Amino acid sequence: MSLSLTLVCLWALVANVLAMTPSKDHHWRNAYILIGIGIPLVGYVVTQHGPWIGLIVLAAGCSVLRWPVIYFGRWVRGAFSKGAAE
């Protein structure tokens, strides 16, 4: 297994362990840290294995961090609907 896929597996393991720990801020601080580490990891996977494996890794990361993705989608939809109304 390549270094990039090993790091992605380690990232997923850490994300799951962090999800099992109690948190007062509903894990948002952990999510920000995981996003900050995960985006460069996806880029590293794409450079080593190509865009299709990168998309699979991105989908796996989105499934782990689903609530930040949902809130981002709502924010984008709201920004475009406000822009169309003006």
C-alpha cells in the first residue's frame, strides 16, 4: 500500500476514534482539524493514484464528515438563492 493510502487509512482511524470521544462543541473543532488535514491528503492521493481513487477517498471523507458537508451545501444553496433574488 502506498504512503498516501496509508495516511488516509490513519486519518479515517483517527476520525472514528475522535467521533467516539465526548465533546462539548458537538465535534466541530475536531471536524475543522480533520478537514484541514484531509484536503491535502486527498490531493496527495490524487497525485499518486489519479483522480478516480481521489474521488473515492473524497467520498469516504465526506461520509465521515457528513454534517459539515450538509451545512456547506445549505450555505451554498442559500447564497445562490439570495443572489438570484436580487
